Amino acid sequence: MVDTDARQAVSAVAADAGWNHRIADRSDYFDKGVVRVHIVWRGDSAINGGTLYHDDIMQTYSRDLPTVEGWLKR
């Protein structure tokens, strides 16, 4: 994955897995049923962090892009 395309690549992975996607400035919001993922970006190549929610309860947080991308592959 090329660094400048990381944000687009994550969006493509999510779309392939059936996630709904909404963009708000530096944040991407993904939801599928009761599961949500919120990613805050630093530019288009790196994340500040991502949060995984189940039923509106925070489950985990990560600053590792491959980990957050893994959540969206489910």
C-alpha cells in the first residue's frame, strides 16, 4: 500500500467487506450493524488512532494501521 493512498485503501477494504462509510474532516466513520469503527487521520498516510465499538461500547483502541484495517476486514 502506498503511503499517500492509505486512506483510500482502507476505505476500499471496508467497502469490500460491506461497511457503511462517512467522512468528517480528519475522521472516517464505518458502521455495520452494531459494530462501528472510528479512524482519525493525520494526513492521508497515517492514523492518529482507531477505535472499535460494539453496541456503542468502546472495545479497543489502536494506533496501528494494520490492526485497524483488520477490524474492517471482518
